Amino acid sequence: MSVTNEISPDTPTAWWRDAAIYQVYIRSFADGNGDGIGDLAGVRARLPYLADLGIDAIWFCPWYPSPMDDGGYDVSDFRDIEPTFGTLEEAELLIAEAHALGIRIIIDIVPNHASDEHPWFKAALAAGPGSPERERFWFRPGRGENGELPPNDWQSRFGGPAWTRVADGEWFLHLYSSRQPDFNWTNPEVHAEFLDVLKFWFDRGIDGFRIDVADGLIKDPALPDVHGATTGPLPYSDMDGVHEVYRAWRKISDSYPGERIFVGEMWLPDPIRFARYLRPDEMHSAFNFDFLSCPWEAKRLREVIQSSMDSHSLVGAPPTWVLSNHDVTRHVTRYGRSGDTGFEFADRRHGTPVDRDLGTRRARAAALLTMALPGGVYVYQGEELGLWEIEDIPDELRQDPVFERTKHADPGRDGCRVPIPWGDKKPPFSFGTGGSWLPQPQEWAGYTADAQAADPDSMLSLYRKALRIRRDEPALGDGEMSWVMSLADVIAFTRDPGFTCMVNLSSEPVPLPRHESIILASGPLRGDQLPADTAVWLRTF
Ligand code: TEU
Ligand code: CA
């Protein structure tokens, strides 16, 4: 029998409800032309690796032309490819090649802000105060006698004030770096522009968009002070008007053949507010950051799993399970920290001691937990290799604007963006032939994809097995689950038909429940005992 995975526009089924989506941070994935920076040629060469891993889709971080002040989240042209990454023609080839391997393509879209090198921003600077060009952004006169103070007290999420003054004395708003001016979404021109950008890429065959800062587009036009607040109702986050934007976007995606999707990036404290973005006429899914941020504790994890399922079921959307991405400390490191193993931006706990063996055992168990839960799962490049946060990058090599804008209080996010080790025994570990834009540790010699492919007990082998089983196993993916009564520090649930997942978060072995056979375990079992920080998938009756 010949089987083709090829994706055609009318391939059926809500693929996105339980897709395993692999996140590619292009700069750090694979370098095809030897300049030390990852690119599309590198990705194309590694597509067979991704097909073999067993993923359903790739999400690309921004691939657009960019001065790279914020790793590409500062876009200067939404309709082209960054020249150091490749060309539009290459992107089209990549999309076709991925589809031929059964892999869908999701790209990042950054609607909250542009680069200061975007032609609209350059035109706004040139046109001066009061011009229609300035109305595409948030330009305001300053406060104080001579307008020398910012228009309000908002702070940039990267540190420092959210306003920068231009030569003629006006200030412009930027919730991120001063090279990322925020768009003014009360301006219909901005709406129209993005609808056209969506069509541009849907026409080129992409299967969906990951929406950056999806909650941030609409600002209270009064621009009121927030008096130091960073949570609670904020005049620049989760404003009700933002839903109109996604309703309009959904009409575009629905007008294309196949199932084209939107995945939202919103860090919101309230799961019910969060679920509003996933109503049937808005986005399809969103990243579950409550789960990502949760410490490695059974009770807290059970609570966040339950509340995620509850809030998503209100709107009929599938939950997602995310352990890492390009903004957060890699989870091998988080889970290996003594004491608090949770994550928050306000306190990255950079430099606190890490028991990497412990973190790795927990990361293996966490992989089986996420892949057994109902809904979609994300894999951030390198997590399948068990990579950890690189915390000793020399200051002069750090590139994340967070490092400078917080006056070095926060090391920034470079430590989870170090280029991937593919093979060889020394840096750049076959990332490319011309070094790597951030230094890799020599210790990665034992963690390359080549080294791990040959080892049945490696993290890579675990991910390959688990993703395959997840794809073939009728009980897994979309659907329901039921908790099993268990010891306080154990997570256990069943999925029909005949599947049990059990994770031991205590420090002692616990007995396995009755089972027919063992499908997969994250580490060695001891007879009928599940050791600490280990997960198992069981065939049950
Ligand atoms: O991130 C949104 C965001 O607010 C945080 O994840 C942010 O990275 C953190 O507060 C910094 O400490 C998205 C992207 O994922 C991120 O890489 C971009 O830098 C940001 O938007 C701006 O586009
Ligand atoms: Ca390159």
C-alpha cells in the first residue's frame, strides 16, 4: 500500500486541534550558507529530520526583513523574507517541500508594532506632527513645561519608558524596544494593511499564523497613566476592541481552502478572558502559558491542567501544552533549579544552581505528560535534544534588547536561543560551516542530533517514539481525559480507549496501577514501581 502524507488544500479534519507543532527560531536552527546565522536553506536541508521527528507543523518565528533589533520581531517589510535568511522564492520552495512531507507551515505575524525602519515609520518621521502618516502610530506631545516628559507613565516590557522622543519634539509609543513603534489600530489603514498581509501569505500556501502580542493591539485612546500597574485591567492589553480584529481575520482564513489557522500569543492572568480569544469566530488556539509557568509540583500542575481544560471547553477550543519557547528559560534548567521551579519574567532566577540531571529527568517526564494530554502540543527547537539554558554568554555577545534596556538587571533571552548542535564533536557542531552567532558550549558534543539519533535512551529518541505513538494511538490527541485517584504527588489520568498516563512528582517510587503492558516510559522502571520524576504510558483495560 502506498501512503502519502502530502498536504493538499482539502486534506480533511481539524488537524490543528491536536497538532504537534515545532517552533523554529530561524537564526539559530541551521545555517545553510556558512555566515554563522541560520537561514531557510538550513531549514530546507533539515526538513527530513523534522519529518522523522514526527511533527505535524512548523511555526517559524518572524522571517521578514528586519534590522534584528529584537530578533526579527521588528519587521520592516511584512511581504518579503529577511535577506540573511533567504528569498521569497526560497520560502515558497520550503512551503512546498514541507507540504510534500506532510508538514504544515505556520508563520509569525507581528501586528502590534513595526520596525523603526518600516517605510510607514520613516514616512511618519519625515511628515511631521499632525500628519496622516503619524496617525498610523502613536505620536503625542510630551508633558512638562517644554514637552520634555513622556506623554504618560507606561513602561516598555523590555524595561525603561514606553516612549521615545523624536527630533521635532513629539514622542512615539513602543511597548517593546524603542526600535519597535506600536501601530495605531484605531486607524482603518492599519486594519486594511494587515488583512492584505494575511492574504499575501495565505496565497503563498501557508497554513496559519502565530499572532505576536495578540492582546496588545488596541490601546485606550486616552492613554491614561497606569501608576505602576503591570497586571489587572491595563489600557494597552486585552481591551475589548481587539476581538473585532480577530473576527475580521477569521473571515479571511475561512475564505481559503483547507483549514488555515490562527494561534494567539497572549500572556493573560485570567483564563476566562483568555478563552474569549478562542471563540468560534476568532482564533483557533493559543499558547498555554499558565502551564509553561507552572512549577514542577503535582497539585499545581493538576490545577492548571484542569483550569485550562475548563476554560477552553467554554468556547469549544482545544487546549495546548507548551514547555518552552524563544522567550523563556529552557525547561531543563527551570525544572533543575532548587526551590521554585516555576517561571516568571520578573524573576528569571538566572544563575541559581541547577541540577541538570534532575532537570533532564523531569523534562523527559514532562514531555510524556504534555503529549498525553488532550489538545495540541508545542516543541521548541532543541528541547527534543534536552538542551539547557546557556547562562554564561559573555555580556558583549548578548543581543537581546532586554539586556541593555534593563541596564543588565535581566540577562535577556539569548540563553535559550543558542544555535542547535547537529553533529560533529566541536562548535559549531554542524550548525553550519562558519561558526555560530552565539557561542555553544563544548559540552554539547554529547547532545548533538547525530549523537542522540544513535542512542535509544536519548531525549531525541524519546521524543521520536512519543510523537509517533501519539500520532498512531487512538486515545491520544483531541478528546477527553479522566483523572485517576492517586497519591498527592502523582498525576494520573486515563484516556479512552485503554490508555493511562502516570507521572511521579514525589521523591519516592510509587506502584504502577494494574495494566496490560507498558507503552513507553520516560526513564527506567524498577519492577512494578514508577521512580521519582518519571512518567509512564500504560495500556490499561
Ligand atoms: O513576546 C511578548 C511578550 O510580551 C513577552 O513574551 C516578552 O518576550 C517578555 O516580556 C520579555 O521579557 C513576543 C515575542 O514572543 C517576543 O520574542 C518579542 O520580543 C515580543 O513579542 C515583541 O515582539
Ligand atoms: Ca546563514
